[in-house]
Amino acid sequence: MFNFNFLKLFSSGRRRALGLEIGTTTIKIVELVKDKANRISLENYGFLNNYGHLERINDAFQTSSLRLMEEDVSHYIRKLVERARFKTRDVGMTLPVYSTFVTVFEMPPMPDKELKKAVPFQARQVVPSPFSEVVIDWIKIEPSHEEILYRKLNNSLIFLIAVSKDVIARYRRIAQDASLNLVSLELETLSQGRAVLGNDKVPTFILDLGSRVTNFSIFDNGFLRMNKFFDLASGEITQAIANGLRVSVWKAEEIKKRNGLKSEGGEIEIPNLIYPILDAIINEARKLISLYQERTGRKIEKVILAGSSSRMPGLLEYLSKEMPEVVVSQANAFARINYPDDWLPIIKGIQSSFGPVNGIASKILLE
């Protein structure tokens, strides 16, 4: 898994690090430690859910329109840090996909020294924001031999990320106001891939179902190749249940988490309220998968279901039925992290949603 560093801080040797994600409706933080054998273990964690967004959009911590409630977020993070009593203040934070610009483009073959000069020039042609207002980072992708033959590829493939300087400044202020030392900033999708996939090079689609946004990503040969977000997610499922059953959104959220697609008896109509939203999300996923397969000749072999809403009863089975051509599984962000045996029940409850925080904290420890 490749790394980007928008803070331009090159430090190493840390044995302890925090990973922090500010989601649309949740804040998650984890503390990981590294031993002398470079084995990483979970030491502590914390999270906060804001259910006010169910009734009022302004109660979200941030939205896909880039609205970020800095003062409130810093306050909540401070409270989490104080209550959890973390032993370090060194933190890595993840950037949501809707606050970044991600693209892949081709460059003619040239020595690496010349490529370093040429990529920023080409980036000016593809980045939609004024170049003076963004920070860019990029890496040369190593496509599979199969893709090279399929595309008759001679050019270099460049994966580029651009982040607004204003966004970076906001995250710096949030960390500072929360008395944290921000040492790394990374696209959440990259952090997710590091935690969930490790060194797996099989073409994989990750469907990250959040409360307000669904994040689609494709990893192949160890590289992030496509990333897109969809403004239809679990919150719409809650609203559909509330409208269909004429109950409050709070009751609808409870029904979704408790019964989901496995409702029985008098609640048999609930799945029928959920299916249209899930089908729309799955159709968008299929479009992206088909586009990637057409471009590269590479077949997606696995779909991994991640995110805070991915544990809805019956969802994994439904996705497996609707996408029989791939192997569908639940994300496990702790597959490469040690933890006490008696923490297993807790881990099972959070393993599908802690990918970004585990991934960014692991990045810091392994640099």
C-alpha cells in the first residue's frame, strides 16, 4: 500500500500513535502501539455518534458539501481524548473522499527525474481548482502484467491526489484546538485499504456504507485505482423506514439496526422499504466495477463491505445474492492488529468501521 504525506513531515521511530476520523456523523479515534518486532497492537479506542443528523442536517459533523463544524468537532475530540486517557498526542487524521480530488492519468515514458518535473505541469491541466490553492501528491502506479497486455500499455500511470490548502488548514486547527500533534494526513480510502487489504493484490471493490455517504473504491495490485462517493447511504434507509411505518427517525434507526432485512411477522414490509435504496447503491457499484473492468481487462474478484452501517442484519447476504460473480465479505480492520482475547466481542462490533483510523495510525508506526 502506497503512502501520501500532505503535511510534508518526515519523521519516524514512533512506537505509539493515534488515528482519528471525522465522519459525517461519527468521530472515531484509536491508539495503536508497536513493539520491537514491529507488531502492532490495539491499546485504546473511542468513538462518538451524533444521531441529531437524523432530524437536522446541520447536526452532522461535516457533510459532502465540505461543511465542517470546527469548533464543535474540536470540543468533542477533546472530550474523547480526556475520557480515554490516551498516552500519546501524536495523531494521523483521515480526509473524506469528497474533500479531495483524485485522478489517474498517463504520462509518456521518461526517466524518473524528468517525470518529477513533468507531473506537476500535467496536474495543472487536470486539477479543477486553482493550482495555487491546492497541495498535490502523486505516485507512479505499477499495473499488473495482465493490464499491460490488455491495454498495450507503454505509458506510465500516475495516481494523483489534490487537497485544498484550506482543508489542510482546517484539520491543523482542529488538531491544535484539541491539543493533538498532527503528524500525518491521508485520504481515508487509502487508510481503509491499508487496514482491510494489507498486501493483498487481488482486484477488490470496497463498498463503505456510511450514514450520509457511500464510498466506492477499487484496489488492484496494491494500488488505489478508482474512488467515488455516492450521496445515498444508510441515513436514507432510516428515513424510508420512518416514512413507511410512520414512526420517528429514532425508532426507525433502532428497527434498522435490530432487524434490517431480516424482519419477520408484522415487520415483513420493512425489507421492501430498504430494497430500493440498496438496489440504487448496488447499481452504482456495478457501474464502477464494469467501467474498471472495461478499461483494464481486470476482473474484480472480491467485494468488501465496510462502514458503520454495513452490519445491518441481512445486508451481507443480500449483497452476496445480488453480486454472485464476486466473493462478498465483511471488512475486518483488526485482521493485522493484535488485541486482548477478551476484547473480541467489542472488536466484532467495530471491525467493519475502524479501517480508516487503524490504517492511518499503522502508517505512522510503520514509516
